[in-house]
Amino acid sequence: MSYLVYDSASDEIIVADTKPPGYTSMRHLELIFNQVPVWHEPGLPVGTVLLAIRVLLTRKNEFPFAEINSAVAQIVAQYHPDEYAFVALGASPKMIKWILKRKGYETVSINVSKVHSNVGTTKEFELYVRGKLDRIRKNKIVLFDYVNSGEGVAEIKTYLSRLWNKGPIMAVALGVGPKFQPGGAYAQQIDYIVLGIPELTKGFEALTYKKILGRNKVQRDYATYPNIVLIGKVFDGDKVRFANYKSSFARAAELGPFNLSLGDFVEMVKGESHDLDDDEELVW
């Protein structure tokens, strides 16, 4: 038989050949359309086991974890966290932001949409951004986002430079899209491009990760902030997905993909399961 067992020492769910004596199962985990139990030592806080389950489910998704970790490594190698604070622009780079925060690096977000140059913005946006900058203790800033043309990052970098006089602001592109023109006006504002992340770049371009990860905040228009952009509202399902991934993604990236063989899965389905009340089933 094979079992999914929460291992307290490593703080992860592993595939084990035996179920440790006395272990219990509070929740079932849906794998390949069948529910299998996750076994753990009795007395553990429910939240500990649930978080481990969320991490495992995140690892099952087809995220390019190697490229995501490479992007983080490139950024911090270029801009050391002892000197720089990190500013994520918009929703695209939230996976990178979550990892930076888990590592203890100073990180904030500026959430704004439809950023274009030469349009201006509002006093309300300035107050919002000043509130974010007031939280930063480092003197140097790294602004990072996926870059399609580079217009949005270039505009926000220029905008921040008017409000920030403590030190330099560096702009990092998490890959570039088809509209990016090397040597163009926007490209001149980009200080570093993360390389070697083709799958991650394709996912950014196709908005894949935005759809998977959900969203917690409405999308507000840069020019008319705090007005909400068309189809910029957030629904409850988006918030639930966002909360689940926010709590689990950085740990999942540390552990990497969870690969379960068909043989192990068949053995799990055969394995002993624990009686559950209907209201105890895991909802992801």
C-alpha cells in the first residue's frame, strides 16, 4: 500500500509505504478525481495539516517552479536584499513577491492597472503610493514586473522617482513580450531583464497565472485612480483562490513539483480510508 502522510520533521506531505501506527486522517485530498486520505499524527492543529495540503495541491499544478526560483535568484544576485527593497507592480509578479517575502526580504506591492505614459494620474494615487513608500526602510528600490512593451514599468519608475529621493530606483523585467523593442524609449528605463524563463514568460503573456491564482483586490485605473477598470471587480471565488495560493505558494516553490506515479495512486485508493463527515471534506 501507499499512503499520503504529513511528516512533521520536514513540514510536508510525503508518499509512504506504511501508515505510522496511531495516525489519523481528518481530511481527504482529491487526486485524479478520487479522494484519498492524508494521514497525520493526532493532536496536530487543523491549520497545520490544511496548509500542508494546500502546498501539495499547489505543487501538483503545472507551475514552472525551476524558472520561478531562477527568476528570484537572478534578482537578488543582481540587487542584494541588504541594500534593496522590492516593489512588485500589479498582479503579474505576485508569485515572485510571495517568495521574496517568505525569504524575509523587504517587499511591497503597487496595485494599479492600465498604466500608460503621458496621461498623468490623480492625487489619490499619489497618496496611495506615498503610503507604500513610507513602509520601505531601505534606500534603494527594485521595481519588478513582466514587461510586454515596457511602457507600464517605465512610467511607474518615472513616477516613483518624483516621490523617492533616498536612492536609486532600478527596474527589472520578468521576461519581455513581443512588443518590447530593445533600444527603444521604454527599454532604456529597464535596468535588468531576467533571462532563461521561457515558460514563465509565456504564462505571463497569456495571463495564465492571473487566472489560476485569483485576485484579492479590484483593478484600479492609473489615469483615474481609484476608479475601477472595466471588468476589474473581484469575485468571492477569486479571493478564495488568492488566499489559498498566497499561504502555500512560496513553500511549494521551495519543495518543487509533486510527482505521483500512477502505481502509487492506485495503491493509495486501495489503502485504508478514515470515515469523514460530509462537512469535513476539503474544499480547494
